[in-house]
Amino acid sequence: MMLFHGTTEENAKRIMKEGFMPDKKYNWQIKSKPGFVYLSLAYAPFYANEANGE
């Protein structure tokens, strides 16, 4: 199963280099559950656009 994580290009490069860092920073007004990284089957483009402010 392939899963996606919607984020900015800058964050994607950091994730590829350093790995995911749960709880480091929230991109949304609603906080995520502590200790988790959210992945999606279909909504990554939406979240990437939101992270970029588009």
C-alpha cells in the first residue's frame, strides 16, 4: 500500500534527509494527535496546497 504525506517542498526535502519528526511543528489550526504523523491514500495534494498557503 502506498501512502502519502502532504507538505511543502522545503519540508519534504527535510523529511527525506532527517525523517519525520512528530510534534515538531503544526501546519494546521487544529492540532494533531501528539506523536503521530498523518498519511493519506488520496488527500496529499490538498494538504500540500494548504501547507503552501494555496
